[in-house]
Amino acid sequence: MAGVSLQCGDCGTLLRSVEEAQEHAELTKHSNFSESTEAVLNLVCSFCGKPCRSKTESELHTKRTGHTEFTDKTLEAVKPISLEVPKGDVDMEEADGASSSNQSEEMVVPEVDQKLLEELEGMGFPKAKATRALHFSGNVSLEAAVNWAVEHEDDTDIEEMPKVPVNRKTVAPSLSPEEVKIKAQELRERARKKKEEEDKRMEREREKERIRVSKELLEAKRIEEENERKRLLAFRKAEKEEERRAREKIRQKLEEDKAERRRKLGLPPVDPDSAKPSTPVVEEKKSSLPVRPATKADQMRDYLRSLKQNHKDDEAKVKTAFNTLLTYVKNAAVNPNEEKFRKIRLTNATFQARVGALKGGIEFLELCGFEKVEGGEFLFLPRDKVDMAVLSSAGTELNSAINNPFFGVL
């Protein structure tokens, strides 16, 4: 029994007739064909009349248009075909082959519906791509040409102008202007909906990315706050230990002064056995805290301690310097957008008397982010270098230096 279709042995495509096989061979350069008993489907859309050659084409058409009803006309078009040449036609084909071998067939651009071509070009398709889509979709409609272009988007020759033999005629059914407008409107509406869906998808992706970044920032902030809390606990512990050592040193000094006064008055020294046993001096233990590099807070504390020790004979002057530095830091933190709170004239007499003349004051401000500008005439804190964490740490160190009576004693 002769087959009802031809199958390409190179790509597996089913073809309805010898003519389709010849056209397929010209386009793909495939030449291995065999008869097949599998019929090429002929499913016709009940809504728009579009023919579909396979279930895949009908499903794709349903996705694009929403049309779900198809009429199966496969059996009406099924006719046995054969690759065998009738004997009576052998001589005629040989003669035709001999005559055609003597002259090369001229290839030209196929004729397509110019109105449909203009519509496709108006939609942004290149002329070569639009011509190819119209030719291979059969010049049926604008929709069929667009569907063909979408399905063959990845073809290597999609941007090349198609060529057909000069003696091949292409039938280009024409549409009325009203039908052309309706088709164009449908395609524009479909493109608009597709763009809206793509925009919504991109918006969802951006929202997911925003949520992910927010979670990462919150986690980083939590870790930073936890580290800061641990650092403050370690600092307070070290500060309490410093206060304890200072009190012990003062107590020992008072005991020594008391013994010296008794000696000068001729009184016998206090009997060690009857005297209240003093608190044993606890040998200092090495800190079990891990060694870490000096932070800005440590450097700030060192400058403040140095300033107090260099002027330990003038407590009022030291306290004035600490309060003045605290005012500068607080103003910069509360009003970061106002330049006047971020700029200090170094030659100002009040500044020099309170801070500038004391070693460690200007260095403390530089740790807070202030920079010397205009030839060293001003200290200026740039807006983009205002670090609230650094200013907060500076305020903490200044408050400790002002309120801790044992600060800088050792």
C-alpha cells in the first residue's frame, strides 16, 4: 500500500505531497525522503479557519488566540502518494531533465501581498523577515505570518530575503482594508497584553530582589549591633577594673599618708596585727579577651586620657575641653545637613583657648571625620563622611570621660 505522506529522513518532518517534499528539499537541502502511513493532520479552527498540520500547531494556536474548537478534515485530504515514477512518464521526465540540465533555473524574490508586507513593516519587522514570513505562511493572513516569524525566530536565515525559481508562482490572497485593520488591531492588542504580562513578571522579580536585599541588610545590621553590644560590655568591664585599681591605689596612698603623720607626731605605728586587715592586692590577671586591633573608640579614649594627664593640675580646663568637644560632636550628629555645624575655624580664639591649645583635642576631632581644609585654617566634616556610628562612639567616650572621676588617673 502506498503511503499517505512523505517523511524527511534527515529531520523527521511529515509532508503531504511530492511538491511539498521538493519545496522542503530546496529550503533545507535535505534529500532523504520515504513514504509513511502516518497522515499529516488537517485540523481547521472553527473560529478563524486557520489550518493546523499537527496537534502541536493546534495547541500553539489555542494558547495564542484562545480558540479551542477544531474540525478534523484529515481524512478528506488523505490520498495515497508514491515516490515511484509511472512508466509512461519516464521518457518525458528524462527529456525534461535533459532540457533543464542545460539551463540553470533563475531564482527571484517571491511575490507577496504588499498590504500585508506594509503592515508587518509598520509593526517593526525587517523587510526580508516579513517577506520570508508571508511567503512560507502562504500569504494567508497577517496573523499567520506573525506566528510563522515567532516560531522560526531562531532560524539562521530568518533575516535573509527568500528566493524561489522564476517559474514558480505565488498566490497572494488579498484582504479587504477593514480585515487588515482588524487583524492589525488584534496583533497590537496581543503585543500590548504580552508586554503588560512581561512588565508584571519583571516587577515581581524586582520585588523579590528588594525583599532579599532588605533581609540581608537587616541581618547585617543585627550582627553589627550584636558586635557593638559585646564591645560595650567588654569596655565597661575594663572600665570598672580600672576604677577598682584606681580606688585601691588611692586607699594605699591614704594609708601611707596616715602612717607618715603618726610618725611625725611621734605616735607609735599601728600594730599590723590589731589593724584591720587590708584588702589583699589582687595580682592583675591578663585579660582573657582576644587581642584585637585598636578601634577608633580606643584611639579616642587614648587622646582624651592623654589630654587629661597633660593638664591634670587644671581640672576645670580639662572639663571645659571635654564639654566643648561634646558640643561639636552633638551638633554634627543632630544637624548633619547644615554646614555651619560641621565647620570650625582653627584660628578662633575661643576654640584655641578651650580645645586647640590642648594636645589631643584636634586629633580627637580628626578621628570623628573632621579634615583640615583651606590651608589648615578650618576643620571641616564633609557631608558624605558623616558617620553616625563614629559620632555616637565619640559621644559615649566623652560622656565617660566627663562623668567618671577616675578617668585618666592611671
